[in-house]
Amino acid sequence: MSAVLQVVMQPGASAQALSALLEKGYSVRVTQDAPRTAVSDPTEVAPSPSKWKPWFPVIDYQRCTNCMQCLSFCLFDVYGVSKEGKIQVQNQTNCKTDCPACSRVCPEVAILFPKYRHNPINGSEVQADDLRREAMKVDISALLGGDIYSMLRDRSAKAKSRFSKERDEDRALKERLNCLNKLQQAMDIPGEVLAALPSVDEIRRKAEVAKAKAEEAKRQFPS
Amino acid sequence: MTPRILYCHCAYARVLAPEVKQAVLAGLADAGVEFEAVPDLCEMSARRDERLQALAAEGPVKIAACFPRAVKWLFHSAGAPLPEEAEVLNMREQSAEAVLHNIVGVKV
Ligand code: SF4
Ligand code: SF4
């Protein structure tokens, strides 16, 4: 990620020109102090807009209780712990674009994704109903033993294979897949994210590492 | 002290209705006021852009972006907590008219 270049302009610049600069990734300062002489087209020397869609979790510390569930859940090292023992988002660019799953495991609805579609994860005020609904989702994931990613991956592999058709009669399997389907929908995990997950063994390994990190943080900084 | 004005273009996602953000940008440009426009506050927050720290430290500011709770914690996460007097106008839910009326006091 490179720094945003700033263009300085006199008031009265057209909205079209401003919009074109912003779309190209420039920041614009409209000020009387700008030189009155016309500047050459800055976009000629400019960077192209960021390729990265800025998608990452943001913590509302007024709600967060530092329980570390997000840290144990995330397989991609997005979360970490500050020197003072506080949960932090440390590796924003590791986050999987359009996946809000960790916000769904937070029991306090303290994780926002400002570019998400739905309330309250997008940053709208949290209502009592939201708290009840989110708590229900946490319960479902707890029922599934916390090993959500590997089960979901397993499910998507099975759904794709002929094996699942041959065993169509297997009611237990069907029910389990059904339940996982619902969970994927409830957590709004994009299909592409599931398809891009590593092997089940690798997921289990990563989940253990993440969980150990969270446990270590809780041990060092008991609340 | 006149509040400074910050406009977020949310350039890397279709979070804001294009007609709302374009109308707010046009209203600011037409009003002849001084303001700062940035492509995407989320991206700046992830980079902990120094400009956010400067903006937060310079006193009252009106920010046209999205949900106030999101903007507040984006600044916080960039190590640039917003001052109490900061006001966030929500282009996801408010009309361009309402946003401009609050910021520059004009009807469009
Ligand atoms: S799961 Fe939620 S409450 Fe727990 S540490 Fe993470 S953000 Fe805070
Ligand atoms: S702060 Fe809100 S409006 Fe600005 S880029 Fe982020 S999501 Fe979009």
C-alpha cells in the first residue's frame, strides 16, 4: 500500500475534476492557499488506484470485552495483542475480502466491517435485537465445536464430489451438510473464500496456532 | 473555530450511492469552501496515514462519510482518535441535501 498523493486546488474546481482525481486514488485539498497558476495534469505522474479493496475488521472498543474469540477464530493472522494485552487488528491486508465471519463470532457485536452491506456490522448503531441474533449465531458455531472452517471446507468438497450424490440417501450426512449450509449463510462467508481455504489438516493446524495465541494472551493478561 | 470539512469518496467499493456522493462533492465544490477530499478513509486507516492523525489533532471537523460508529473506530484504529467535537455525516443513510445543509448550510 503506497501513500495517497495530495493535489492542492483553489476553491471553484469542478466536481467532475475532483471526482476523477479521487477515483484515481488522489487526495485533494481545496484551499485558498493553492497556487493560482494551472498545474499540469497530476495524474500523469500519479500512482494508479489501490488494487486492494480496503476490507478488514475494525474494533469498537466501547463494546469489546477483550475475550479473544476473534483471535482464536481467525486463521489468517489478522488479529494480534498489543503490549498492554489488548486485542488489535494488526494485519488488515491478510483479511479475506468480503468475508465478515469473525464479526459473527464476536459475542458483543464489537467487530465492524465498514464496507459490509448489513446492519449492525457496517457500523450502524447496535440494537437489542441485533445482540440476540448475533448471540444465536455464536451458539450455533459453539455447537459445531468451533472447528467451523474445516467443517465448512469439508462440506464444500463433499458437495462438489460425486460421492455426495451416491450417498444421497444418507440422512445424517444430508442434515449435517444442511446445517453447515445454514451456518455459511448465517456467517455470510463468500463461496470464493471457502474455495480458497487450505486443506483440512492445514486449517486445523492454523486454528490450533490461533487458539494457542489467544490462550497465551488470556494467561498473560487475565481480565 | 470553523470546523474543517473532510469528504470521503469511498472509491474502492459501492457502499455509498453514487448520486449521493457526487451531489455532496458537487455541493462542496460549488459552495466555494475549503475542504479536503480523500479517496477512501478505510484504506487510509489501514495504512495509519499520517494525514488522519493531523486531521484528528486539528480540532473541530465535519466528516461526510458513512456510519459515525464506523468512522470513529477507523480513526481510532489508525492511532488518530477523533476529538469530541467531530461530527460525522452519514452518506449511506442521509440525503445529499441533509449532508450539505449541515456542512455548508445551503440547500441544493
Ligand atoms: S470477539 Fe469481540 S469482544 Fe471478543 S476480543 Fe474480539 S472484538 Fe473483543
Ligand atoms: S469510511 Fe465509510 S465511506 Fe469512507 S471508505 Fe470507509 S466505508 Fe467508505
